[in-house]
Amino acid sequence: MKHFQNYESEFTEFLRDLKQEHPDIDKHQRDGRKLLWDKPPVPPDELKLAINSEVKLKPYVYE
């Protein structure tokens, strides 16, 4: 198995080169994650209000 020690896939090479060309790409990914996913928990009373405020839709809307 020694002949596979230095193997690097094309995808790994691509990512390495991309990160070298754009060193700020990791920061942009973290910022995007914070924006979309890393949010503080919603208090139970606000969650209940949001659930009860939803507009109920018909099961099949294309009638």
C-alpha cells in the first residue's frame, strides 16, 4: 500500500488550489452558516405564537 501514500484526488487538488487562490473562502462559508443556521433558540412562548399564527392551507391548492 505504499504506492498510495502520496495519492491526491483531483477533487482534493481542486479544493487546495481554490483555497490558495481565495484564502477568505472559509470565512465566507462560516458567515453564510451563521446567517442561515446558527441562530439562537426561540423562546417557547414565541414558538407557540408563531405556530398558532400560521395560515392553514387546503391539502390540494391547485383546485
